[in-house]
Amino acid sequence: MTHSHDAHPAGAEQALRGASLRVTAPRLATLEAVRHLAHADTDTVIRTVREQLPAVSHQAVYDSLAALSEAGLVRRIQPHGMVARYESRVGDNHHHLVCRECGLIIDIPCVHGAAPCMQPDDAHGFAIDEAELIFWGLCASCRAGDTAAAAS
């Protein structure tokens, strides 16, 4: 399944139906929120959904995120030491850059092509179909802040 950033509600409805999911207001609003917010955590998704559906429960958004993830409409990522994040970019074998200081997450394309883009020396009998790669470091803003702090 390829990613889509079609924010039009009809596109979201079509995506839900295409994934054999029942179309509900919480699912539509949750999918639209994730499509608009790159790498959003659950609390941010809930706040965004509540702008459209003020009475929606936390559980309805959690359930929607779980259903959307299971259906492959959103991807759940959780870099070590961070809360889960959600993105609508799915099915394209991309990886992530993560800033150790501010938590910024940036998508980067895989330079090795189709999944899995890497193989271990010994697969121990596994049939590997995906490799998830996270690059860690400091973003340019945090590096500039560290340089300024060191100069003072």
C-alpha cells in the first residue's frame, strides 16, 4: 500500500473502505489528523481530533489508531526512549533521522531500494521482509544551540 496525503474527507472515507474498515467519525478524524501531522504522538492526535469532534473519547482515538495501523493506513513508530508516533507515509520503505536533544523526526528515503533494504549476516532461519533503520544525532538547530552555549 502506498502513502497518501489526500486530506479531503472523501479520500479518507475511500481509504477506510479500501482497507475494509467501517467509516466512523473518529476514524475519519484520526486518519485526517495523522495525515496533517508528521510523526504526531497520541496526545497531539487526540487534541487535533477533538478540534473536529470535541466529545470524542481518548479510547475512541486509541482504537482508531490501532485499527488504522493494523490496516496499514498509518504507521506506528517508536524510537527508543520516545512515545509512539504515527505517520501516514506507509509502504515506501523509508527510514528516520531522530534528534537526540529535541526529538525532531525526519523521514529519509531508503537508498538501497525495496524492503528489506538490509540483511543480517545470519538470519537464524527468519524470512526477513522489512528492516527498520533509525539514524540518531543532533539536528542543525540543536547543534547550533550547543555551539552557542559552549561559546558563552
